[in-house]
Amino acid sequence: MTQATLELDTPPAQAADRTGFDIGWDHAHHGLVPPAELLHAGTPVCQGWMAGRAVFGQRVLATQRATRLWLQVRLLAWRHDIAFEAQQVTPNYLAQIQSPDCPVLRLPLGGAASDPAAAQVERLNPEAAYAAGNLAVVSRQAALARGGVNVAEAVQRARRAETDGETESGLDAAAWWRLAALRSYATPLPFHEAAQLPLAVLPPNRVRLLNAVQGLQALVTLLFAASGWSTRTRAMAALLPEHTLRHDFNLFVGAIAPRVLEAGPDTRSVRRALEDAWLHERVQRRWQHFVFSLGEAGVEALLAQATAQGLAPVRILSHAAEQATEGWALVPAPRAARRRTAPPPPVPVSRGSAFRLHAAR
């Protein structure tokens, strides 16, 4: 008997369905159950979970807190149709960005998911993916306050809170400055805008600083983070090409050093004193005078030299500009929109290297 093969057109699976299937599969591989509302036969997560259970049975992998968090973040990204960069954002990566305190509120993190102090993995740039360099752990209260607020708006709220002496959305002026700093690290800004932002919070571990002037700002601040800072600041000054620039830099050192001396030897106190120092007018004024005299190209050159020489007391990595946002899924503005806003040419954004802190763990 002759048999014929009937070929049917089968539509390809949607990318979101495949992602959901993989998330369910990984739940099964680690012996975990997805949320109850997704355990319906028609959902990709349930299909992946059932397939995984059929394959793995009781032969599941050991599960740690970071693994559960990794699955939760992937599930959150899938539900909201947000890109998730799976090559670098692993359970190990998420374990490395954990912090005992909220960098915005400076309060211990913990509690139930609905508590204001509950820890949440947040994207610093909400227009980018869940990707390496764009993630930090903050409190739920801080995450809710920053929702829909860009850098300029956070700065406006900080200044308004300073003037009024009142809180906005539950945050005081210092907290809004810290939130603005966090948001700005993952946002490409014109040189003159980034140079005027106070480094009100040191970059959390693994966060990438896309603006070279903030990279230099963080590196210079870290010179004071451990004993021997006077030797390190002299070494930094020696890298400057002109006497006038060295003089400007030393004036900045003279403005910030008393804050370090007042903090005492405790590492945590020194870190917070350094962050708070950036909210003092004199420190900001000395810094801006120095970096504007140095110029954008000079900032990038000095940052590259200081990073290469390992002047900071923590490990620092530099990423090429094209690699800094790899996997971030940033979408450029449409051409038509750019043409409509054409009149004055935009201030160029630095295209130098991105800067990342990598604390020893």
C-alpha cells in the first residue's frame, strides 16, 4: 500500500511562549512549583513544568535562595513582556548583587513581599532589560517611589524636598538624591548633566556606570574608602597633566577629606560619610570646577589611567562602550521623532568606556 506524507503549515511558537515554557521547565528541574495561577494546562509555564516533571521526576537540582529569586525575576519579566538577558543574569549573579540594606533608604532589607522593607531586584534604567549592569536590590518602598520617575524628575523632587524640608512619596531630600544617582548610572547623559549630579550613593556591586564622569567620580570617592587615602590621592594628582588641574583636584580633596576624618575607622560609617559629603555645596563646587576644567576627553583619559593603575581599594572593571549595554535591549528613538525635535543639535553623550565596581565576595 502506498502511503503519502501530508505536510501541514505549523505556525512557529511565540518567543514569549518558549520563554514561559523554559521557566516552567526550570521550576521542575529545581523541584519547585510555579505560582498557582499559572498552573493551567494552557499556559506555557505549566506546559514546561509538566514536561520537566516527566523528564526529571525526583532527580532535581539543589535549590538555594538565589535560585528562587532567579526564577521569580524571570517570571516577572515574562509576565510584563520585558527582555531578560539569560547569559549573564544567573543565580550566582543575583547572589552577588544582594545587599543587607536598601541603598536609597539605608534601612535593613527583609520581611514579607508586601512590606515596605522587602527586597526587590530593580532595573536602574526601566527602558532596558533585566540585564547585567542594570540591576540593583532596593526596598519595595524605594521601588514604588521611583516608578515612572526619570533622572531629571528625581533631581527636581530632591531639590523641592530640600527647599520645603518635607518628604515626597515618603522619601526625604537625601533619599531622592540617592535615587537620582542610582537611576543616572544606567542612563546615558550629556557630560555637563552627569558632572553636576552628586554621588549621593556609591554604585552597588556590579552596576555599570555609563557616564565616564560618574565613573571618575566613583573612583575618586573610593580613594578615601580605606586607610592610605592620602597616598592614593597624591598618586591620582600625579596623573594630571597640568599644575592648575592638580591644584583644582587638591582643593576638591581638601573639601571632602574632613568628612572622612569625622567618620572614624568603621568601614560602613566611612562609606556613608563619603556619600553624604557629596550633598555639601563646597564638595560639589570643587568637583565641578575640577571636571569642567579637565573636560570630557580629559575625564575619560584620567579614568582609563587610574583604572589601569588600580588606584582604588576595590576591584574595578572597564567595559568598551559597545559592550556596556550588551543585552540591555535598548530601543533607539524612531527617526521621525528625532527629525521632529531637530532644531538645536543635542549635546553629545560620552562614548568612552563604562565603569563597573566589583567588590570582592
